[in-house]
Amino acid sequence: MTASPEPQPLTGPVEDYLKAIYDLELVGSPASTNDIADRLAISPASVSGMVRRLADQGLVSHEPYRGVRLTGDGRRAALRTLRRHRILECYLTEVLDYPWDRVHAEAERLEHAASEELVERMAAALGDPVQDPHGAPIPTRDGRVEESALRTLAEAAPGEQVRVRRVHDKEPARLRYLAELGIRPGCHLRILDKAPFDGPITVWVEDAVGGATRAVGVGLAAQVYVESEGQA
Amino acid sequence: MTASPEPQPLTGPVEDYLKAIYDLELVGSPASTNDIADRLAISPASVSGMVRRLADQGLVSHEPYRGVRLTGDGRRAALRTLRRHRILECYLTEVLDYPWDRVHAEAERLEHAASEELVERMAAALGDPVQDPHGAPIPTRDGRVEESALRTLAEAAPGEQVRVRRVHDKEPARLRYLAELGIRPGCHLRILDKAPFDGPITVWVEDAVGGATRAVGVGLAAQVYVESEGQA
DNA sequence: AATCAATTCTAGGGTGACCTAAATCCCATC
DNA sequence: GATGGGATTTAGGTCACCCTAGAATTGATT
């Protein structure tokens, strides 16, 4: 039984790496150097260097040329950061009325500076939210998350009725556009049509005023995660 | 007329130096290397190095062996950081009910990460406060402050009645103790006695429940700024 | 089995921000 | 007007994090 011996503070970049690796590992396989580099907009060579340092600190295990996996410590650290990030996002939108599309960037900076105490105070003020404004689940204080495997809107079939559960949060422009379309976590969609050859997906947006028909390209649809609610 | 050309983001350490120099300059003379080093808990040699960099960036002017002064740009940057810091302190105490003595440390970290937008939203939520929880004035958006020259409690004479305007905020333990004594910005004191040879100052604390007599050492009294309200 | 492209790692650099130790400068005092 | 102590700067080093260029590895394809 290893007692948890004070999680010592990590640097901002380290926290960013751990989050990225956590995310990449979610799909199953270990995170590749290139994928990490892409996600952090950093050269692959720099990733190699940093991964060595992370491994030295016992946060990841690295099989050269094979990829990187979080250790127990690494995973715990990643989840702590993720919790901070997502609670900050909630607080910014709900209490400070921050615009949907700018919340991510602000939280991205604050998550490295905000203390556990601050974040827990925010969580308490919000009544311990369980998901952030983009539908991502918030890890609990003791590091549990239930990352449900969701399909994307791009994979839904015509005739299906779905509920939007989550959307990607990185790109403000896409978020603004989705908001314009009325597509947000929690809203209901009916898939009307799916054009061949990766063509646009036509959906009926239940929750728009009076309902509305919208066409969404596959690229965007792939960033919208849905859960089936039955056939038409 | 130099148009203000986007204040580019400064690093955390740079902001800390500028704040320190601003503070030291308040007493009139240019900031000395040693004083800056003391305040930031850094070696004097490191300060020399950093000051060169600050001068290169046009934020300070440095006369070797003579001290450092903020330039216009440097002063503006310092005041922006100070505004962020103090609004954060207000927000943390008033909205998130943060304990008086821990607010400073948290704000110290957040001030480097919080965007202008966030801080202004907080300020708006508070109705644009003009001073922080320790009584320090908050610079306006356009960089104005009125730093009133105050006497300290250590300088007050027996018989005087004073109002506490401001207390130093760096040391949590001292703040907690002052709070215990009932001494906070806004409270009223009557100086009952001042023991010789830097002995303790005995005060009547008006605002304590039913009023209370307290003795304060000079060291602590020197960190409490007061404004006279008349003689007994 | 050999080769080739993509991936990943190593080598070698650069910057910011810190350090200690050793000059150097200032000035108050003799 | 020399001198010594205190303040300051320079010299030289470390660490984290990033870079580009080039070498090494992989495994997919001939």
C-alpha cells in the first residue's frame, strides 16, 4: 500500500503533457511521440526530451519507438489537472458568464496556477458539477472518471434520434458555429440525411426555436459526440 | 505621441520584478539591487542579470550601482499586474469567501495567468471595487492609482484616535493574528499607551465586541497603516 | 530479404531564470 | 587621500524547455 505522499507541484508544461497523454491513451493504445507533438504544437524532438524527464520522475513509462503510457502517479496527476480545468470551465461559464468559446483557453492557463483549495471552493459554489460546459465528465476529488465511449455524430445513421453529449472544446470558431446551429450538449437531434462520399449530414435540431434543419460537414460532425435515443 | 502598441504578455518573473520595483520606488528613491533581491527572495546576482533583461525590454532604466527605475512602459505593466492582483484578492474574499490570510498567496499565482477579460469580469461582478481586502488601492483600468502616504500605527502618539486604512498582506501568520486582535482596515483605534524603548503599543479597539484593549509590538504596528481621526 | 518512408531518437544549440564565487565599485571613515 | 566593508556586478554553471538537423529504428512493400 503506497501512501500518497504529497503530490508535489508540477510545472505547467508537465501538466500539459500529462493531459495530452491521458487523452491520447483514452482510445486504447499508448501515446505516440508524434501525436503528443501535434497536440501540443511542439516538435517531436522536444517531446522525446520531455518524455525522458517525465519517465525520470516516474510519471510515464516509455518504450522507445513504442509509445508512452501514464503510470499510476502520472494518471493521478493528469486527472487532478483535468478536474481543475473542467471545474474552472464550469465556474467561468456559470458564475462569470464567460462566453462558451473562450472558456477553454482561459481555463487552460488558470489550471496551472489555481490551488486545490480554490478549485474546491469553486466546485462547492457550483454544487459539485459532474460535467463541464462542453459535456466532458469531471474527475472526482479522488480521481475517478467515467469516460463513456461515445459515437460521433458523423457515425450516426439517417433515421436515428440522438442526444448530444459532448463537443470538442479546443477551437473557438467551431464552437461558435455549433452554438449558432443550436448544437450543444444536451440538445436532441434527428438525423435526416447523410450525403455519400463524406458529404454533409442533415439533422433536425429539436431544441432550436420551433426546430430547424441544419447541414453539418463530416469534419465538424466528428467532433460532436452523441448517444442514441432510438430510431424514427 | 507613442500609441500604446499592444502590451505584449510578460513572463511571471518579469511581472514580479516590476511589482517589486514599483513598490520600492514608492518611498521615493530608485530600487536597489539588494532590496529587490530581498523582496523576491532571490540572490542579488540574479537580480543584476534580470535587471539587464528588463532594461533591454525598455521596462526599467538602470544606472549601474545606483539603482533601478521603472520606465513609463514598466510602470504601466506594474500597475496592470497590481490591478489584477488586487481585484483577484477582492473576488476571492468576497465571492469565494477565501480566508483573509491566504488570499494574497493565491492571487500572487493567479495574477500571472488571469486574462484582462477575466479580471474585468470579476471587477464588474464586484461593482468595480476601489481597494483590496487589506486596504490597498486598486489601480484603474487606465493605470491611475492614488497611493496615499499613510503613517503607521507605530508612529501614532498616545491619545490619538485613528482609523486603520491598510495592513501588509504578505505574512499569513501576522494577518491571522491581527484579525484575532480585531485590527482590520476600516476599524477604529484609540492609542492608549506607547511603552518606551520600542515597547508595545496599547490600543483600544473600538470595533471588537464591546471594545477591547490590545497590546501590539512595534514590529507588527509598523505594518499597520492608519489615518488620524483626532485627539482624545 | 532488402529497401524505403515514416517515425522516433540523439546531438548540439538557444533562452530565461536561477545559483555561487570572485571581482569591482562606492563611500564613509580614519 | 588611502582603505575597508557593504553593495553590486561579472564570470561561470545548472536546469527546464524549446529548436533544427541528422542518425537510427520500425514495419510495410517489394
